[in-house]
Amino acid sequence: MTEGAPTLSEFFAAWELFRDPSLTGALAGMMLGILGVYVVLRRMVFLAATVSQAASFGVAAAYFVGLGAIGHSHSIGPTFGALVMTVLTLWAIALDTSHEQHRRDSLLGFLFLACSAGTLVVGTRIVAELQDIEGMLFGTAVAVLPNDFRLMVVVAVATLLLHIWGWRGFSAVSFDRTGALVRGLPVRGLELGLFAGLAVGLAVSTRVLGALPTFAFTVLPALAAVNVAPNIKASLIIAASLGAISGFGGYVVAFLYDFPVGATQTLVATMFASVTWIFGHRH
């Protein structure tokens, strides 16, 4: 074994070992970076945090009721649990039609705290999967199963294609709903597609990478992009690029310095958001 700190050449020499987790981070960052533009500009940042935490609770609950055995081989059980809790959370929020910000914030706070506490309590009852629970919360896992990688490829590519095709419609219903109705756009269908994509993306990423990097990828690359981009199209491209770099680059930095993966990916994305905030405000 080579003495001293790991090097970049060692990382690529062991590419077969690190390929799936590093590329999974890049794909998740790209996918959530795109979705995050709508999250940030619609002022739904806390929604992303709440849904990520709800997905974590869904994974923990799946292990608790015995679906973890399925999840270890095919990732079906925990992923299903994450998706169910994600959909239920978004549905509960959609039921609030008051449009009062303080009511919405209170509901999000309640759901965030309830799911956070539920995840921690259920996690104490799952001794065999304790490492999985910790990885789910903080993104500390350094390996990704092949089935999880393939699932992320499918979801990320589908999200990218969907938003290449429909970004104008998604932008219209997100930032000028009244104008979209006047123009005769299928507003309900577009909003359903947008939130369905967000639900699936957050659920899958939380299941595979953890709640911390998922929330970070959903917010920070989009914040960075919005700070410097001249329009929505540029924001989507920049956010996807910075998200992918944060996911892959964060994994590499974590390898080189023996840092927790999820936290390092989050810090790399934070660096982009900080630099672009300074640069953007100078303009």
C-alpha cells in the first residue's frame, strides 16, 4: 500500500472501484441542480429540506418494517419507502390552499421536525442497518451499489430529457402562472410533471446518497446559477454543471483528504454559491 496521503493518480488507478459512487454524485448533482432552479426561484428552499427529510424517514421505515432485505439486493424496498413519504409530504403541502406564507412555513416546519425525529427514533431500532441510516442522513457512504447507480442513471437522464423538452412550459407556470393560463398552456399538467419529477429525484437521491447532499444539490448549485445567469435557460445549464461538478469533485476531495463524502460534496457546492454570490452582487 502506498504510504502518505492518497493522490489523484491513485483515485483514477482504482477507477473501477470509485466509478459508480463518483458518477452517481455527478448525476444526482446535475439532476437536482436543474430541479433546484425552480425550487429557488419559487422560494421553496425549505420545501426541499422537508421533502429530503421525509424521504429519509421513508427509508428508515422501510428497513423497520422488513423491506430492507429487499432493498439490499434490489433497492426496491427503501426506495419505495422514500418515494411514498415524498409523495405524501408534497400532497399534504398541496392540501393547504390558503396561500398564506406563515401557514406554509409552519406546516413545513412541523413536517421537517416530525420526520427528523421519526428517522432518529426508528434508526435506534434498526441495529443491523445503523450504518445505512447514518449514510442516509449525512451521505457518509463511500460506495454505491450497481443497482443504485443504474437507477440514478435512468432517473437523471429522464429528468434531463424532460426539462430539455419542456423547460419553457415549466418556467412559464413557475414564474407567471396567470400568463400561462391566458396563453392556454396545460398549467395543471406542467405543475404535476414538475412536482412529480421533484418527488422522484429527491426520493432516489436521498435513498442513494443521503439527505444532506440531496438538499445541498437541490439548493446550492441553483443559488449559484441564479446569482450570475442572465436568464432561466442559462440558470438551468449552469446549475446542472455546478451540481455535477459538486457531486464528482466532492467525492474526489473526500477521497484525497479522507473527509465524509456527503459533507464534502455539500462544502464544494457551498463554495460555488459563495463565490457566485460575491461575483453576482458586484454586478
